[in-house]
Amino acid sequence: MYVKKIKLANFKSFKGENNIFEFSPHINYFVGNNNAGKSTVIEALEFMSSPHADGESYKNTQCGEKQASYVELTLAGNDIETQLDKSNVTSAKAKTIKNCIITKQDEQCLIVRRNLDSSKAIYFLRKNEENGDFSLENVTGIDKPFTAFFSPTVFHATDTPDDVLDFGTRKILGTLIGTKTKDLANSPEWGRFLQSYDDVFSSTGKYSEMLKDLNESLSKYTREQFPSVTVSFAFDKPEASSFVKMGKTRVDDGVETDLDQKGTGLQRAVAFAALREYARIISNHTQDSETGVDNLFLCVDEPEIWMHPKAQKQLAKTLVTISATNQVWISTHSPYILQGAFEPSNDANLLIFTDDHNAQNRVQKSTNFGKLHPGIPSLAEITYEAFQIPTIEYCLELFGLLLINISDMINTSSNKLRLTTVNSILKSTSFNLPKEYQESKNRFDSRKHNADNSWNLPIVNEVLPVYIRNVNDHPESISEKPQAIAYFRKNNENDLADKLTDLNNTYTEDDLKKAIEILLRAIPRCQELKQEGCWKWDSDAKDLIRN
């Protein structure tokens, strides 16, 4: 069973009812700037299992009184009934929920909605057997049965490691301990414990004997109004699982104390260790069907806040391992965490958010990107699209793609394509780039150095993408600049020597951003020209002409 999709209607910054997010059954990554809505999607998942949440506080501020505001969840998978049977939902309530399961495209689905103005009630999409119509009904009364069935584990960016190491049955550490101790109830030690418990807490035990006077006093005073009443106390036998919640994590680093009394670094290290152990058990579970680990819906918001880059890379692998048998959502800014999205076996879903809340395509799938490999964007492209950060890696990726497209356009091998020709094409009239994208810079070119130690004119003027490519690929050029300056001063060409002095073969982040913008415009322009016919570069005319 997995969350197939979630729909947000006027939920926080998501206005209207067309905000639909489809998920992978395994691992889902959300990337984008702060305030783009990544954490909001995780909050919506959590809201579905939070009947006591204040729904009004989640409403979009521009939502009118008559506009619908809700979160709608679609659970899918042909094991929904099995998961209901394994849950803590009573058999009667489980049967009621099973009656709401519908089949779509050969897959069982359970569609559930929680309204923001009545968050204590849960509504299931149900088919009317008489007329075949579907309607949303509150079939379980209060929604405790559903929250017992669907309760994601959420690590917020603001959570402390102590939250991770909570002993609750829906937390990582509580799950680990529960798994390891599940057979305790069948052990002779537990039998002896229950016998001792009876000796103390049964109706004839020591504890009950100590309360005898209190029972008699309460009975006496109650009988003044109800003559035939007797008051007494009874104590149920504990379940083995109840002791997990009473646990604490102790750490001895020279002084043994509770973990929450240690430094944040040590707390985070132990929390990370719990995640890794959970991943190890999950991994074993895929090979050994008898290893019992309950399915977990795991949401992790900005896990990079916890750790340094090496630990982030290890955490990325851990979360991928967990996603083999559990559904995982990760909101992140970290390229190290994102590396897990590029493993081909992951079945990963990557959503890229923009912080422009009015954008038509505010959230896009990564499959909409991929300049080099359609549908598979590089990490450099994601960094640019999600965070608007230009990188030399992305610039060079695009430059390589430009060479391929120009080669196709003029029907020549990219190996034979000279960068001087590329530079001229980008500035040519036929290529028709706007003037602001024809900006060029002077560069010192050491290849103008002759074998006899003389120099030709070593200053070349290049359009930004060509300039940045050459500066990056030929950093050794600048080391020969002093020789060139000395040569031209010796030959009384001081104006040229002065110009060389000011050339450092460097570029700014603004230059890099502008070069990427030029390339993103130039590549489609090549494709347009190719569709118009065959072209060739005329070096005499310094322009493209039809072949």
C-alpha cells in the first residue's frame, strides 16, 4: 500500500483545487527555494492523520468563505485490505473502510478527504450500489480508525534528534525495539512477570489490599445516594508492547546520562545510527520474509540540517534502502541528499518547486527537464532550475549540447567544429540572438605564442559562453601573460602591454548566469534553423547561408 497522490485545496500557499501531487511508491524528492511549498506537502500528509489539528490555521489566506478547503489522499495497492487487518483498527471499523475500496485501472484505491473547517471528521469516497454514483461520506464517525491505519512518521526540519529517538510505536526507534521484542509475550520470563504482577495487582494482591480502606470509604459515601453500589479498583495486565513507550536512551561517553542531556552532535549521531539500523533491517527483510518490520510512511524535511556532507551522503543511501519497502518523502536543498535520486533502480520521483506562488507551473516533475538526456536532468540543471544558482558544470553541459546542435545545423562533425566558428555564429545576423545576448569579453590567449618566442596579437574577443568555456578549459593561459607583456614592452607596443595587464581571464557569477541564459536561447535557435533547411558557415561573409 502506498500514497498514490495527494490533492490540496486552498491549503496554505496552494490556492484553488488544482494542486495535485503524484508520488512514487518508493522515494520522492522535493527541491526548491525556501517558501516554495515543499514542507507544505509534507504537512498535508501529516494533517491527514491529525484529527486534533486546527484546520482553520492551514487555510489559504485568500480563500473565500464559500471556497472548498481540504486535503484529499489516495491510497493505492492491492494489499489495502491486508494492511487493514494488520492494523489496530477494530474488525468492525476495518470492514466499514473495506467497503469504501474502489478499483481503478486494476488497482485498489481508497480515497480519503479531510476538510479544513471540520478537521475532526474524515470522509471516504464511496460507491452507491443502487445508482452507481460516488459520494464522500463520513462512514467511520470520528476518524480514529483511519489515523490508526495511516500515520506517517514525520521528521520536521525543526525537530530535535530526541524527536527522532522517540519510543512511540510509530517512530523509528520504537519500531526497532518493538521488532526486536515482539516474541517477549511468548517467553517464560514474561509468564513469570505476569504471575508476579497478579500477586501484586490482582483483586487479592498486595496493591489491592493496600487500597481496601479507600474502596470501603468510597463505597460507603456512594451508598448514601445509591444503596446497593460497591466501588473497587482493577488493574489490567500490561501488554509487552506498552513498555516500549516507557523507555529512555542512555549514553555513556565517560559520564552516563540520558541522551537529551548530551550535546547536539552526539544526539544527531545516535539518531542517524537508528535510521541506519532501520535501513539494515529493512534490507534484510527484502531477503528474509520472516523478518518482521511493519510498513512505515516516512517524511523527512531538510535532513541536511543535521549533518556534514559525508554523513548526508550516507543518509541518502540509507533513505534509498528504506524506500525499497516503505514510501519515503524528502524535502531538501542538499546536492548530497539528492544523489540518491539518480540511482536508476530507485524508481524515484523528483518534484521541482518554484517560490513564485502565482506561476502557472509552480511544481514540475523532473521528467519535464533534461537538456542533455530528456526526462533525466543533471544535478547541475536541477540546481539551476530549483535554486536559480548558475554553476560551471551546467554551463559546460549546455555548451557541449550547443556544439552538437550547431554541428547538426551546418552538417559537420562536432570534432571538426572550431570554437572561433561557434563564436562567429552566435554573433551572426542570421542566428539573430538579441543584442544583450551577444555580449563578449576579451581574453588572453597563450596559443598566440610562437615557437621563436615572438607573439601574435594574444587578445581574443569572445561571446560569454565561448569565453567561459575557454577560461575553464585553458587555465594555463594566464601563466604566460607576464611573458607576453614583457615581449610587447620590449618591442615598444606599450598600449598592447597595458591592455594585457588588465586581462585576468576571470568571470563573475553574473557572467556565468548570462552565459547560461545565452545557451538556453541559442540551443533552440539551432533547432529552429535546422528545421528551416540546410545551412553552412561562410567565413568570408561571416554569416550562415543556405547550403
